[in-house]
Amino acid sequence: MGMGGAGGPGAERRRRLVAAVIVLAMVLAAGATVLSLALD
């Protein structure tokens, strides 16, 4: 129920979407850190 499950037609797509969101968040965090260091 809810998130997770044994898998199915949308399981692989959901996993890829979660991975993409995590990577995007890491890239944004790194960009913000570099920007704050550059503007310091």
C-alpha cells in the first residue's frame, strides 16, 4: 500500500524517477554551494 510494492509495470519507471529527482537535488545543492563560495 502506498509507496513501494513487489513491482509491476510502473515500478521501474518510478525507480528511475526517484533516482532522477535525487540526482537533480544533489546537483542543485552542489550548485548552490559553489555559488555561495564564489560570491563570498
